[in-house]
Amino acid sequence: MTDAILLQALAYARRGWPVFPCLPSQKIPATQHGYLDATTDEQQIAEWFGRGFGWNLAIATGAPGPDVLDVDQHGEAGNGYPAFGRLRRAGLADGASAYVRTPAGGMHAYFTGSGQHNGRLPSHHLDFRSTGGYVLAPPSQVGGKPYQLIAKPGGHGALDWAAVTALLEPQRHQQRPAPGHAADRRLGQLARWIASQPEGNRNAGLYWAANRALDANPAADLSLLASAARQAGLGELEITRTLDSARKTRQPHPDRQAEEVT
């Protein structure tokens, strides 16, 4: 597997896609700064993947890497394939360069990279990975199940996430707050509060703030909070774990903390 991972990592890099290692059988970055350490430098890639640690292989999304539409499969809770079908019929998801089956039975559709923000449409079971994101790629595996290439049509199309949102959730798209709106100001307040947290309270503070942002908007872009956490001194591994945990649980926290950031 080590040789296969290394060869594939080099192949992605030669395509211009920055890569980095994640922990074996997990989605958690194995480097100090996570996706920020992604590179196309072949010497560094060989050093990471040529030592037999069994790392998973991740690609940093957004130009120069690809944009990736993650079509989730949540079993009885639903899946993103009906929404993806709507996008295809509307001509919004044409031109993918590759389709990859994920371990849970979902799919990654690869498109030309851009400078768009990451996005989520939870009710449609779709996630969008672009600037500031990453995805595990073949031949990585989670829980003993691999990421597998389904098809490689070789398209060069782009995915317009704003157009996707407008089609699937037109009301939300029309009501998206403009810069300076209260929701944006609130996110800025949370970020400033995180950046001021001392050692010992940074993880808990990030978790609380992420939950507050997700309570207001389940599809909130948490990259501003992640940047503030880095400024406070949190490592990429802790940031990734904390934000992932917040997205999964979104448990309520004491209202008294809200007074501390207003």
C-alpha cells in the first residue's frame, strides 16, 4: 500500500494538485498545519509517503487543486444523489474530471479548482470543498473501506456553488446576508473572541463559538473561526477535530458565555 499511496500522491502532484498526509484510516491531518502544508514538491511527498507509516492521502481543494462536490450517503437519513441528479438535469454539474466512490457509499465529483468558499447544504446531503478545504483521495481508506475511482470522464468544467444553492435552496440564496449584516458581524465577534483566548481555554472556546455559528446557520463557513484559532495558537489537528466535532454534535452551551463575546 505504501508504494501505491506514494505513486498516487506523486501523480496528483504532477497534475498540479497539492497533497498532504492524514492519519491512517482517518480524515485527520498528520502534519502540523494540515492542508496548509499541502505541496507538490516531490521530495517532500516522498519523505511523507515513502516511510511506510500507512498515511491516508489528502488533496487540498481550491485552485490550484480541484473543487470537489461531496455527495453524502447517510443511509436511512437520506443521501445527496437526488440533489445531484437535479444539478445534472439543470446542467450545473457537467464537466467533472473524475468521480470517486467514498467509503460510506457517497461520491466525490471533481471539478476545475476555483477560489470559491466551502459550502454545505445539509438538507440535500451535499458538501462543497474549495478554498481552505481538503478531501481524502484514492487509495486512502477509512474503516477498512477504500476511496475508489468510479469513472474518469476527463472533463474540465467548473461548479458554481452559488448557482447550486440558488437552484436547491432559492429562499436561502435570496436571503443570504450581505457583508456587514448582523450575522457577519456576529461571526466576526466570535472570531475576535477566539483569538483572545488563553492557553487552556482555546479548544473549548472554539467548540462553543463553532456551535453558536452553526446554530445561526447550519451551513456557516467556519474558516474565519479556524483562522482565529490559529492566531490564538491552536494547531491544525486540534482545530480540525474541534470543528468536526461541532458540526456533528452542535450541543447547546450555557448562555452566560454569549455575554462574554457581545
